[in-house]
Amino acid sequence: MNLLLAYLACLLVTQSAAIGIGLVVDKLYSPHAGLVVFLVLYFAMFWVAWQVAVRVTAPKPSAGNSSAT
């Protein structure tokens, strides 16, 4: 459940960034370039948000539980 909540939180932040960057490119260059940048970032952010959520919710190894021989 924690992984899903972390994923949704990361997705909210990254998709907001994708929208903002797309709008900036739209204003500075052209609507076509803004759309292309937004679509690339939109789909890339699903992967980025998943990677961040998995890393954030990964169990921490305890110091007394090392299996090094």
C-alpha cells in the first residue's frame, strides 16, 4: 500500500512538472514543439515516478543482518 501511495505522490509531482515544461516550451517556441515535449515527458514520467517510488519504499537493510562471509 505504501508503494502505491508513494507512486501516486511521485506521479502527481512529475506530471505537474511535465505540464509546466510543456507549457513553457509552448510559449517560447511553438504549440507543436510544446505538444511533442509534453507527450514525451508525460510517458517518461510514469517510469520515473515508479523508479522513485520503489527506491523510496525499499526496505532498509539492517546493520546486524549482513550475510557477508
